[in-house]
Amino acid sequence: MVSHIPILLDGKALANKVNLALKQKIRLVLEKQSRPPGLATILIGNDEASQVYVSMKRKTCENIGIKSIHHQLDENTNIDDLRDLIKLLNDDPSVDGILVQMPFPADLRKYEPEIMRLVHPTKDVDGFHPNSIGENTVGNETFGSCTPKGMIRLLEEYDIPIDGQEVVIVNRTNVIGKPLTMMFMNRSATVTVCHSHTRDLDFHLNRADIIAVGVGRQNFITPERVKEGVVILDAGINRTAEGKLVGDVDFDAVKDKSKAITPVPGGLGPMTIAMLMENTYLSYCGHLNLTNN
Ligand code: GUN
């Protein structure tokens, strides 16, 4: 057990701070500009979790002065209709960001990569377009993927060192693992990316200074798997049998061994939304040729 109290990386508090700062900036900019930032959201089908996420994103938009434009599409939407809608939004000057909520319904899932490429790179506030991923790789994180960006922002807010640290990421997706790897490399960490084919996950977990995990399995990270003083970033979202929201980390047991840890809920969820708001504001500034402060 560590001798100090672990730092709770309070994503909810930091997200509120980021959102409030954006709200103030938007209010000031609107003294001179005729239109607010605009974020278009597209949700295909009726996935319950996705509905909740999109409604939280829209609510945050409205709270801080971003215009939210929502398009709800039927589960059996024709892919051509989705393509046409995105092209329309790409050409709409009142839209700064386009968010197509993932995952798509099963029958349309094969189109996800194509649709990510169809969103215009200057409106790619999710950071999913290969352009944004490439920019992130060469150190321009303007349209960095929102959850990884939220992780880095939390570490920086709490002055947790990154330079030279051994970082182990358990996730290799285009949305979390890959962009997060680049963000840590951009800050001179030593990064190991683990996944379901990793031969000896415990070897890596046990030597990590920072663990970022998102695998969708409750209690995946237990105290025996981590070293004393580790920093934990938990991007997992799971429901217990009782319906409680939990991450991938056995929070109560692991927190006593950690230097710092994100809770679920109240960690990376709110940070992901705050980074989406920030990306939308950056996009707006880019579209209107404004400096961002
Ligand atoms: N599904 C889960 N998280 C996200 C996200 O950040 N963006 C989009 N578009 N879909 C998601």
C-alpha cells in the first residue's frame, strides 16, 4: 500500500473548467461574429448507449453556446443517404464539426472507415479521418481523438510527468490506442501497446509507470497486475449486473496502489465531451480565421 492518498484525476471537474472557459470565449467572439460554432451529430439506429452519449454531447453544446444540429437516421438507412447527408454538411458553412456516432448498426458497420474519410478534414472534430491521424502523428494534435486528448489533458492538469515514463496502453484501436500512442510519443514517453494477442500482458502491466486501458471488461486491471505508484487512465465503460457504470479497473482495490487514477464515471467520459467541444471551437476558429484565444 502506498503511503500517500492517491490523486483522483477528476475528469468531471476539469471538463467543467474546460467547458466554462470555452463558453466565455464563445460569448466574447460572438460580440464580433455573426454566427456561433456549429456541431452536427448523426446517429444511426436506436442503440441506447449511443443515444445517451449523443444527448450528453448535444446538451454540453447548448450549455456553452455551440449550435447543435442533430440528424437521427433509421437503423436501415441507405448508405447513399448517409453519404449525401455528410456531403451536405461538409458544404454547409454554419457547420464546423461533424460527428457520426459509432458504432454503426451491424449491417452498416463495414462502411465506418469509408464514412470517416468522407467527413471533411477541417470538420473532423472526432479526429477519426486519416488526415487528422497523420497530423497527430507528426505532432499537430489540433484534431486529436477526443478520449486520448482528454487523458493527456488530465495528466497535464495534475502535473503528472510523461517525459521518459514507461507507458503501457491496453487498446490498439484507431480511436484510442493508436492516437494515444502518438500523443505520448510526442511527449517523449516510452510506449508499449498491448492487445488481445500480447504474449505476456502482466509482464508489461507490472513495469508500467502509466497504464491506459480500454478493453470493455470489468475488473480487468486488479492490484496484483500493477506496480506500486502506477498512474491509471481507465477508458472502460461497463455495466455491472446491478446496472452500475464501471470501468475496466477494479477501482477500490487498485486505487490504494496507485499514485493517480481516473474514476468511472467522472473520469474520461466528461473529458471526451470537453475535448469534442474544444475541437469544435478550434474548427470554428479555423473556419473564421480567428486566433484561438
Ligand atoms: N462512440 C463512442 N465514442 C465515440 C466518440 O468519441 N465519437 C464517435 N463518433 N463515436 C463514438
